[in-house]
Amino acid sequence: MAAAEAVKTEPTDEDVLRAQLYRLLALYLQAPPKQAELDLAAQLAGDDSPLGQAISTVARIAAKCEETTTTQEYNDLFVGMGRGELLPYASYYLTGFLNEKPLAKLRGDMTELGIKRQEGIKEPEDHAGALCEMMAGLIEGDFGDGGLEGQKEFFNKHLSAWIRHFFTDLENAKSSVFYAALGTVGKAFMEIEEAAFQMS
């Protein structure tokens, strides 16, 4: 819920698709996919653009995956024995440590926007999946008025400096198969978002 009352901007068809893609990334980054979620990914269809081709690749791989396989992949990537192959947090990518200034700044902005941490979630809020979820909410007008300026400001402050590096690492991680394809989707999408925000 928004921190202050505002006139909510109705999302365009393009914004709806953007929000859906952010939510898709959030879904698979925040937890290992259940079989139903893999079946959902297998139904995705892309076009001939780099992003569309990456989405089609995710669909092809998801159609061959089983829940146990992707759960193991997720654990190898993000959990591991003590830690996984990747640490998907803004603080880590920007400072080399967890729970640093980027997280404190994010929490301040979350308070201003009226974004509350979900109960039962133990991950710090600067997790890549949580940030994708927040971007979807900003686009849909759940936080603020849903306008482009608010999205641009949040993206530039909390994602642009590191998120493409994370998706590139995910794409190239040795434990990655399904998640390598997801990394390609994330990287291509973030490139589009960065270019669009620069032009706005």
C-alpha cells in the first residue's frame, strides 16, 4: 500500500507485460520452482527479439526439467553448504559484503513508498528477487502512483548498478541450466529497461 494518497496511473499494455516479467523473475529467484511453476514456464512463448528468444529457451528447458532437478540447481546456486555459488544481493555486488549501505538505503526508500517486508521472509530486502517484486509493484501502482519517474528513480538507485552483472553471473554459473536461461532473460530485460529509462 502506498505511503501517501496519489492519483494512480493506469498501466499500459507494455507496462503490464513489464510487470509480469519482473514477477516471473521474482518467482524463480525467490524459491526453487515447484512442478506447476516449471509447467508454467514451459508454456512461455517469445518472439524473434533477443529477449523473446531467451524466453523461448527458458520454455524449452523448463519442459524437460523436473522439480527435484531445479530444486538441486537452486540450492547449489543460492544456498549451498554455508553459501551457494552466487549471492543475489545488492549489498554484496556493490560492496562485497552483506547487509551494507545499499540495504539501509533501500529500507529507507521502502518506508517512504509504503513497501513492507513480508512476514516469514528471512532474506534481506536487497535480494534480486525481492527487488524484481518491488519493481512490479511500482509499475502496477501498488506503491506510489505507478508513474515512470518513480520506477526510473527506484531502478536507478537500487538495480541499475549491479543487476545485469548478477544475471550475467547466473547465466554463466557452473551450477546453472534452467537458471542459466533465466539469467539470459534477466540480462536482456534489464538492458531494455536501462535503455528505456535513459530515454525517458
